Amino acid sequence: MSTDSGAPTSSDTDEFYRLSHKVMLDLWGENFHQGYWEDEDDRTPIKEATERLTELIIEKSGLERGGRLLDIGCGVGLPAFKAAAAHPVEIVGISNNQDQIDDANQRSAARGLADRVRFEHADAASLPFADGEFDVVWIFESLMHMDRLHVLRECLRVLRPGGRIVVTDQLQLGPMTEENERLLRAHLDAMHASELLDEPAYRSLIDESGIELVEFLDLSPHTGLTGIRVLETVDERTDELVASYGEAVLPILDVFRDPAGLVPELGYLLFVGQRPR
Ligand code: SAH
């Protein structure tokens, strides 16, 4: 099911993550995002490569002097814990999936961070926060699950003037053959992801949202190995995962194994923006 804009609904993504949550924890090593590799010969394991991408997001966030950070689509909180370890920030993470929120809050308490890192169940489409409450907002690999324009405007609302937003998202690299477009569309539907935008369309979206663009990076040469590494892991561990989670895990593994996730036009971006002063 999708909304009028074609974007997935909150209940779609909740259902998807309810089923795939534990499997993803296993496969990705607890960060639900792409890895960052220097080049094709870089053999860094996926767990470490996903940590590297978090480090890049933190570096782009300008948190050295502290402040309040909102992490939209927080997974089980690993990126937030890394930011809290590096800088004297207060963090609120939100997700529309209650299992992730419970898990993330337990992890925060276990790390002794509960006084400044907490997680709440909320839908990104209507953030339960006042205007201008945050210095920095992250949308770390979750905007593809949402109505992008609507959520970017919500982010702008909760950011203080001059506050910063850091986003990673899928990006279409160049024109696609009809066959690749069909394959990819089916794959994105299975992942409950919105349509792909190319760089000009993405820049127009940012512009239309009212966000002032600071930096736009195409990270595809560094993140492209993620799909291959996940595929290798799924192949190696299918029997073990079925033994742990039962047969219900098979359709989820099929989504991750789908070669459409490897079409060369499926890229990845990072952008930094700010709320105009
Ligand atoms: N940023 C995390 C997780 C990325 S996975 C990480 O990098 O590890 C995408 C996340 O977006 C999941 O936590 C999912 O539950 C969340 N999400 C999807 N749709 C959402 C919505 N409408 N509102 C809030 N969170 C949503």
C-alpha cells in the first residue's frame, strides 16, 4: 500500500521491520545501513564498514560543541551511541517500530547513556516536537521509506535557524534500461522504498523543501560493495538463519538476495543542509 504521493505508508515499513528486525541485526551487525569501503579491493568486513559510514555522518554534523540531535529512523541506536561517545550531545532517536525503540532504550541504559540518549516511538511524517527544538537532524538511510518532501519540511520545522541536517539516501545514477527499471521497481516495492531520484531531481527536492544545501556527495563508489557483501553473507548463512528464525525468514532473505539490489544505477548519496537563518 502507498500514499497518494506513491510513498510507502508508516504501517508498511513497521510491518517490514517487525519481521526483518532480528534478521537484519544478524546480517548487518546491528547497523541498518550501507558500508563504506575505500575501493573494490578493500576487504574490510561489513560490520566495520558500516561503522565507518556512521563516522562520516558524525564528522559532517558539526557536533563538537554539543547540542541536541534528532535521529529520524534510528534503528537500534548504534549511530546515536557513536555520536554520544564522540561528542557532548543530547540525542532523541525516533522510529515507527516499537521493537527497535525498546531494544535501543535497553542498549542506551546498558551503556550508561540513558540520561542523554533516548528513543521514542513516532512517525517521521508528524514529529512530536516543537518548532526549532534541535540543532542537528539526521535522516540516516530512512528517507527512502517516507514521503521525502513532507518529511524534509518537518525536519526544517524542528530545526533551529542555522541548524544542520545530514541525510543519506538512495540515488539513481544515470538512465536505466527498461529491464533494470522493472527489476529495481519490484525490489524497491519489496523494501517499501519510494521511487529513485537522480541528482538533478534530488537537488530540486532539497530546494523545494526550503533547506539550504551545503554539500552533496555521491558516495556510490564507496557503498556499492554493500549489496555484494550482504549477498555473500546470506548465501553462507541461510541454513543457520532458517534454524534460528524458522521458514518465515526465507522471503526476507529473498529480498536481500535479489540481484535487482545490485543494478549499477542504484547509487547512494549524502547531503548536508541547513535551515536558513
Ligand atoms: N538509521 C538507522 C536505521 C536505518 S533503517 C541505521 O542507520 O542503523 C530505516 C529506519 O527507518 C528503521 O529504523 C525504520 O523503522 C525507520 N522508519 C521507516 N519508516 C519510518 C517512519 N515513517 N517514521 C519513523 N521511522 C521510520
